[in-house]
Amino acid sequence: MAALTVPSEPGGWWHAYVCPAHGVELDHGDLLGGAFPAGGAACRHGCRLDTDAIRGAWTVLAHRETARCLRHLSAGPPDERREAVAGLHRYAELYAGLPGTHTGGDDWMLRGRLFHQALTEAVWAVDIAHAVRTLAAYSDVPGLDGLVPFLTSLREAAGAARGELLRKGEARSNYTAWLAAAEISCRCAVDLITGAEPDAIGLAQEYGLAAHMRTAVHRDGWEWEASTYYHLFVLHAYLLALRGARPEQLPDDIAAVLGSMVSALAGIAAPDGTLPALHDGPYRREAQAAEIGEVAALAARLFADDPLKAVARAAERDSAVPLPPDLDGWFAGVPLPAPPPPRRTFPDAGFAVFRSAGVHALLDAGPHGGGHGHRDKLSLYLYGDDGTAWQPDPGQVPYAHRNLRAYYASTAAHPTFRVDGTEQRPCDAVLDGDTGRCGQAYDGVTATRRVVTDRRYLLDILVVEAATERRLTAQLRPGTDLDVAAHGPDRARTIWGGGRSAVLTGCHTCHPHGEFTVVAHPGPADDPARMRQGVDWSLTGRRAVFASVYQSAETAPSVHRVSLSERTVRIDLADGTVATHPIGA
């Protein structure tokens, strides 16, 4: 077997691995081959790119893939375990020769030694430490003693970076969770080598991981930024750091945090396990799908009844990357009872989930979410039972593409309300049962969005009111094909999807009469160059009511007509029945 190539150069910032023309992550090429792609990194649209920043980003990905490979080799047969030890020693030599702090990176970054960011180094170090921990379980693996100084250096570097964050008052940062996880994982690896008994639970207290769980996770189970990606990211750090812990010995509050975080994911997932890409984070990325699969597998080892089974199936569908082979026996002892049943309302994060007539809908009406929040208050996201993304949160591109990053965080990119064609200000909304309320996005403007479920349809009522006459707009932002048929100034019908995807139908009306304008917009952030057809539905006035009724194409009876009076939405169905709903909550 050819020797594993350990990259010899420090890495940069992985978010720079993006096409400046199309905003897509570049093709990884052969990350384990030791050489940057000949002719430049490939963009799916035909570009070839070779800059220092892109090379540095590729090197980050190569280091991360090498560390994951070491985890796999460490659980393999004797020849692979020997190769893992040799690779770890090469990393120890590389790390010992680096300056104390990386000389590259932007001023805002919390710098590492091997990478621009200490966060990236911590994620890599956790994989390194777990490779060592797996090797230490075998009696026939020589050479591990020589890795103690390396692991100690990794732990100390993570601790110094975590201390800097704490001094800055950033105890809740997702960086803090991973830096603590690196400290714990490296310390446990050293303990195993030296013959001590690792104590993951005690170290979670000593290195601040337990404190992070208590301060960075809402009572409803969401990581405070309310981003699917960062919620998963932080939960992953927690679960990796607790390797070897006995579930029944976890403090009650820590077990409750982990259970509520798992239940939060199960609660927002579509029936097929698809997780909406809420706020910052990739819309679709194979590496993220692999991470989701590992989180689901670890949750199944900590809790009974495999609480993320559907999520794991969806991740397996989206990623061909095998699970690490060291997950069996990750926790010692019997799993905890199943976590709480999936919720449908998350009052702290401001999410409400609705399922009706083949539609999986999610209303976003919570806090802004800090640097990873988007200007998208009262957005309504629509998915099919099979995960078809009819109207998804579009996600986010790699951060180094500043223009597209700003677009995907903008109001214009989301299915929400807009005033005078301008952006919402970063603000909070409030979730009240099935209704979201927002009064901070624009001066003198309040908006409410209420979702009503019926076995035959899902009804969306958006009311925007202004103190003075303004241009009031409701936005439709499909992730699929959209066909639009307008019927006069106040009524339209839409068909979403088709081909191999599930089909959604929508009936729309507004009061007073408005302009139903078809617009082109970039599709979800996995490919910004793929344009989609959306709708801006606008009128000028002091009050607008926008009502939409959705149902999957298979639902019967179909909606024939939707109409509005001053206080009521009327829905006429094809079987002759009529349903009415008040406009107010």
C-alpha cells in the first residue's frame, strides 16, 4: 500500500475555495494525492483557478481529509494501523516546526498554527486525537509515546485560543465548543497513552464544554444562532468530545441539552429526513451530508430508538463518504432513554413547523442570530414529504465570495416581506403559536404571518401595515421550476416542481389589488448561477393582505378559488365545499 501523503504546507481558509465568477465551491480533486489540481481547481461551469488563496484553501481540505483518513486507518488491520502511526508522526514533525501563530489570514481571524483559523485547527485536531485514541486501544501499536508532545501542543494551542475568545466575551461562540472539544480529545488521547483513565465528563467541566452547553443552547434546544449548520456543528463537537463517557453518568442538565438539540433537528426535518438549510450554512454540500450522517450515528449511540433515523437516511442519500469505523462503542454503557419527541414550535429560536396536505412548512420568526443571521424575518419555507425544496431557505455560499454572501443573507433572497424595495434591518421577530410578528424590520411598519393547517391544504396569511403609504411586497422564491398564471390584478395560480420532483400547487390573492410580477433570481446557494423564476407581489398603500393556499398535487379535493373580504379568507374547493378563516390571529 502506498504511504499516506501528509501535506507539507500550512493551510489557509477553506471558505476561499470558491469560484469568483459563479460562487460555487470548487472541485476538490484528489485531496490525498498530495498535489494541487494540475491546471487549477475546477469550477463546475468550466473555470480553472489557481491563486494563493485557493491553493491555501485546498490545502485546508487536504489536511482535513488526511486526518479523517487517519481515523479510518487507525481502526483497520495491523498494516493500516502502522501507516496511521507513521502519518501521525509526520504531522508531529510538521507541527513542531511551525511558528506559534500562522502568519496569514485576515485581521478578524482567530489564528491557528497550521491554519489561518484556530477553529479549523481544532476540528482537524479532534480527528487527530481520535485516531490516536483508537490506536491506543490496541496492544500491538508501538510509537504512541512519541506523540504525547504533539498532542500536548495541540491542546495548549486550542486552550490559548479559547482563552482569547473568553477574554473577548465570546463564550457562546461555536469556536469555543470546538476548541474545548480539541482540548478534551487531545487530553484523553494523552491519558490513554500514559496509562491514565480518561474522564470525558470531568474534562467537559474542566475545559468549559459543559459551560458552553449551558449558555449557548436555547431552552427549546436550538444553538443560539438558530442556523441548522452551526447547530449541527456544535452538537458534533459535543458528541465527539464525550467519547468514552457513560451516558447514565452525564449530569442531568447536560443530557437534557444533548437530547433537546437532537429533538430540534428531528423537529424541523421533512418526513424524508431532509434538513432545511436555515440561515448561514451550505444549502447542499457532500461534506456537510457526511457530517450530518456522523451526528445522527452518534446520537443513535447516545440515545435509544435512533432519534435521527430519517435524517441519517437522507444524509446517506446525499453523501457517498463512509462513516468513520471507530463509532462502535463510542459511549460506554447503556444508551439514555429516547430524547423528547420532536417539537413543532421553537419559541426561543422562533421556528414553527407545519405539516398539511403533503406540505412541510417552516415559519422563521425569531432572533436575528448574530453574524450568521439573515435579514429574512417572517420567511415561509416549503418542502415536500420527499424533501423536494419548493421554497427553501437558500443557504449560503463559501464566505470568501463577499457579494454573493451578502446577497444570500439579504431580504431579496428570501420568501418574506419587503418595503419600498429595501432591505429589512437586522432585527428580531416574535413567534406566537402559529403566528409570527415583526415590528422592527422597517420604521413604522408591522407585519404578521399566520399559517393555518387543514388536511386539504395549508393556508398562509401575510398582513403588512404601515403608518404611511409605502410599497408593500410579498416574495415567492422557488427552489424548483415555477409556472405562474395570473388571473386579474388580485389572483394567481402557481405550479412548483415537476419532472422527477413532487409538485406543489398554489392559489394566491391579495387585498387591495396588487401587481403579481415574475422576476428572475439566483437559485439556492449550491449553484448561484442557476437562475430561478420567482414572484414579487406588490401594492402601494398602508395595509396589504396576501393570502396563499398550498397543497401537493396529489391532495384532493383541489383548491378551486381563494378570495378575500375585509376580515375573512374564503377557500372554494373542487368538491363544492367552502372553508373560511379569519384574517386576524
